[in-house]
Amino acid sequence: MIVAVCSLSGAPGVSTLAAALTACWPAAPLTVPVLVEADASGGDFAVWHNTRAERGLLSLAAASRRTAADADGGDNPLLRHAVEVSGGLHVITAPSAPHAVTGAVRLLAERRGCLARGPLTVVDVGRVLPGSAGARLLMQADAVVVVLCGDDVAQVKRVVECAAVFTALEQRGCSVGLAVRGRRFSDDEFAEATAPPIWARIPDDPGGAAVIRGEEARWASWWGRAGAWLRYRRDPETIGGHPLMRAARALAEHLDDMAPSAVSHPASAAVPSRTHGPDALGAVA
């Protein structure tokens, strides 16, 4: 299964949610979730966790040039290009510089089967722009999570006005849902505006975000520090007590439950939904 996490504008926390989603995915003996940094503006994890591994997005893109027989191997060949960071998260990291990333993202967008070689791949696409390689990556996904700041009217309006694009993705067999930060608008108001369904409400959680970045969690209050200490006493290995992680786990379980139907949708399946233009998907890809 491929889950793409993206935004249409701003910086609503795509990378943080993609990492939390991967870290909190329901455990299974044969499922090792892999996070792929495919944001054409550059990656963050190598800097956050101070990794200097030779493998990563560039090595994956190079391997995608070879035949399937050469590139495959093992239960999850994507792991050969991933590094394990704190918390046991497996990440295919990207260089920080945009000019070093663009070509690799374009290659992955052209080679449709590359990201599907693992049992679960979470792709951090970053901000999606029309005609970009990142936009083409969305067409490979089984599910697309669109992250937005729900308190920003401009971001909400942009999501609503892209309804035709989301409908076109759904008709190709890709499920689309929102991960919303902020509470300015209710779920019913989003539904009335013909936006995709809200799959998750993402809390403002500096401590959880700090854990994702490999930093010591920062707490805004004494109660937050006390709660973190108690959780650590119960289980020193846990990160699941953070509000961000709880929201990410609920989203992961929702996506995991819908995985069979998402994967089995034929590309030509008709999905009754909103009005759309004749070439809505082409407007993005």
C-alpha cells in the first residue's frame, strides 16, 4: 500500500505527520513501514537526525533505472535504501538542496512500480504544484492525505476549489481525505463545502513534533512535563502518549482498515462524487 501525504499550500506539517503516521502504523510481522522523502523542495530527516548514509532517495532513484529483476530482492527492497533513525523509524532520506532532489523525484514518478515494492510506503510529497513530479506521484498512491491548517481560510478555500482534482484521483482508485489542524470549521462545514472527508484532526503538539525531529520534547507547562515523566516511567520506549502520536495512530488504523478496498479499486472505477471537469487530474499532473 502507498500512502501519499501532501499539502496544497503553506507549511501545515506534512513531514511531521508523514513521519508520525509511519511510526504509529499498526504492527504486523511482515509489515515494516518505510517513509520516503519525495518533497522536491528537499528533505529534512538527514539533518534532523544527523545521518550521513550513502543510501537514500538518490540510491533508490538510481536502482529504479535498472530492471525489476535487478532492483528487487528480499521481502522489502525499499529497506535497502532506508536508514533507521531514533524510534525505529525507517526513512529513505533526501538531500536538503532542491536541485539535488528534483531529478530523483521525477524518476520515481516515471517508474510507477518502484514505490509499491514494499508492503507499506508512506510518501512525503510536500507541497503539490500543478505539473510537478510530486503531483504525478499522487497517481501512484492508494490513499492521499491532504494536510491543511483549518484556521487558514485561504488554505480551506484552496482545498474546496480543488475538488475536481480529488474526484479524478478517486476515479483512478485512490482514496482522498483531509488531516486538519485547527478547529475553526467543523466536519459538517467541510462536508457542506464538498471537500474530501476529514480523516484526522491534528493537534498542536510541540513535544510530539520534537520527538519526530529527534529532539528532546519541549513542554509548555508543568503538567505537560509531569505527564511525560509518568509515561516514561511506565514505558521508557513509548512515544505514543503524545497527542500527535495518538492522532497519527488513529489515522493509521483508519487507513489500514481501508487498505484492501483501496488496493483493489480498478483504475477505471467510477466513484459517485462531486462535479468535475473532463481533465481535472491533468491540471495537477
